[in-house]
Amino acid sequence: MSDEEDDEDDQSPGQGTADVMDLEDLGKVMHQAAQAKRQNGKVGAGDGPRDMITPLLRESLEKQGYKLIGSHSGVKLCRWTKSMLRGRGGCYKHTFYGIESHRCMETTPSLACANKCVFCWRHHTNPVGTEWKWTMDEPQAIFDGALNNHTKLIKQFRGDCSVTMCSVCVTDLNL
């Protein structure tokens, strides 16, 4: 073995003059980079945390019926809410607990979810997050925004001839 090869073996992963690194060392290098980011307080590229909802994602989500709240939250009407407004029955919450579906709100404080549940109402193209790296909105603003947007979504059904006016009026008064 030459002296140059001995020197390469003594160097830590990801350092040195060689442009080639062993695949086994890649995990160590990525872990070290993540630790350095956390220690330096650098969450993302730029001056601070980014908004989770990019303009392109915002456009896509709004087209799918979401009402977005702040930089990372959203609310949407589920099919059972629409069904209840039309007088066609509700979901299991109505059957088992007596909760009228038009008073139930499908909302999330974070559109990023790593679970990807089969029966989830999210569309599964949201950013996947295992750690928080985005700007954070005030909890009261999220709650107020969710309530206001849910009410707006319900009120949009006033023009639908299949909706019983009674359920829309009840929602306005008691939401």
C-alpha cells in the first residue's frame, strides 16, 4: 500500500482531496450536515424558514376545494358534509355520536403529513414533513381562519337547489 492510500484511510468521511466517497459514508456526511444546520440555526436556504404552501401548491389545493389558512393550514368540506347539507345522511359521527356532518370541520393545522393514511381526506401530494422546517402561524389565527373558511364553504351551498335551506341556516346560527 502506498503512503497516499494510507492518508486517505485516515481522513474522516466526506473530507479530503478525493472527489469520490464511499456509499457507506454518505449517511455519516448527511447526518453531520444536518447537525451543523441545527447548530447554526439554519433551517432552509435563505434568511429564515419558508412558507409550506408555495404559490403553485396554493393554486393546486384551491382548485381541489381547500380553503388555505396562513402558511401551512387548511380546511375542506368532506363528502359527508355535502351529503348532510343535501339531506342524504351523514357519516359515522352522525350515526354513533349524533354530530351533524355539516357542523363537523375537516381541518388541519399542518398540511404536511408523513403518514399517508388510506382513508385520509388529504390529497397526498402535500409536502411530507417529519420535522418542522416552515414558518409558524399563531394558533388563534389558524382556529379563526378555519372557522371562517368552513362557514364560507357551507354558505356556498345556498345556491344549490338540492340543499335544504334549513341546514344552511342552522349552520349560520350555531357553527
